[in-house]
Amino acid sequence: MRNLITRTITGIVFIALVVSTFFLPYYDFAIIFLFFTIVAVIEFLNIAKKSGAKPQYFSTIAIAVLLFTATLLINLSVKLAFSLYALAILAVLATFIIELYRKEENPLANIAASLLPQCWIVAPFALCGLWMFHLESANIVLAIFIIIWLYDTLAYCMGSLFGQHRLFERISPKKSWEGFILSLILTSTISAFFVKISYFDNAIFTNSLSWIGFAIVIIIFSTFGDLVESLFKRSVNVKDSGSIFPGHGGILDRLDSFFFALPAAFCFWMLLGMMVNG
């Protein structure tokens, strides 16, 4: 019971923190999500270290900060943003050069572990800020979070009630096909009603069918995102990526679905936008 209460309180606080960033000033969003980025990268590096790799913490975090900050600054100063991108490129090259002098046994794994977080973690976080502020579509990004949370909740409930066939037993024994399919149907159906909510008005998702398609893309890729993180953790026999959220684990545990869902959703949004605008 105590663990359930802890999980519930932590979950509410996390959701409130994320949702609040959509209504706070630009710099507040930047600070909160930069913090998420740094913590998530450190969590990944710790997991990679348990696998036997020896990633470069300082250069990896430096690249992450430079890439995230540069992307958010495009709105304010293109020149400054591109200067930071240039520094990030130099930091990537430095990662290879530093490995020459470390004399570690597996340089390939070390460099791979140092650079993978930039693609898996930093890029989606940076894209989130770009989508919200540069493309002025914060309402669409918030919808992604809501759809993921709704899907996760319904998948857990439907899986607990009707789950019989394992979705991916080798990686995540608790997930079931019944939970996935029923939650996909329910979540995509509920998502159709976004078109009725004025806050989510936009020039691309103008009908229920477009919102349903959007939700289906998010659900499919969020499921893969969750499974990928489970794959990493299972490979090193780790239950949680961290302990920053009592009862829920780390940033990676809370946002693993987001890292796959947001880029896929962005591609869907862009493609639909091109079709709508001719």
C-alpha cells in the first residue's frame, strides 16, 4: 500500500511538472527539460557502464548540453545556435580523440556508448523544444504526452484484466497483446475527441480521423520505445534506470516511450501537413 501511495504521488507530481512546462515561459521549459536531458544521459551512461563499456561522461554530457541549448536558441539567435552546434561537432570529434589516449580495452563500445545518447535521448528532447517554440505547436506536443499517458494507463488496466498472450516475453514479460490492442483501440478512439477541444485546434489535424492516425503512430512507437529501454536494462540486469522518481525509477523509465513516439509523431505531422497544404 505504501509503495502504491508513493507511486501515485510521484506520478502526479511528474505529470504536473511536465504539463506546467507548456504554460510556463520559454526559459522555464528550457531549464526543466535541460535537467531531464542531463539526468537521462547520466542514467544511460550508468547502464552502459554496467554492460562493460567505459563511456566518456564529461564529453557526452557536454555534447548533450550544447545540442539541446543550440536547438532552443534558434528562435532567439541563429548565429549563436550555429556556434553552439559547431562546438558540439568539435566535442564529438574530441570524443574519438580522447579515446586514443584512454588505453581502454574496447574503444568501439566506449565511443558508441558515449554518442548513442545524443540520438536516442538528446535529439527527441531538442525536437520537443523546436516543435513547441520554433514551430509554435506546443498544443500538439502536449497531446503526445497525454496520449502516451492514457495509453500506458489503459494498457496496464486492460492487460491486468484480460492479458493472456505475452507481447514480447523475452524483453517485457508483463506486457500482453490484449493490453496493447485494447488500449490502442480505446486510446485512439478517445483521441478523436481532441478535435472538439479548442486548445488543440490547429491547421493540420482538422478532423477526428487525423487525430486517430496520430494516436496510432504514437502508440506503436511508444511501445517500441518502452521495449528498447527494457532491452537495455535487462541486458545488464537492472530494474530501474535511476531513482529520481520514487516508485517509478528514473527519467529514462518515465520517458522511454517519448523518445520514440515524439520523432515518429513529428514525421506524421510533417507528412500530413504537406498533404493538407498541397
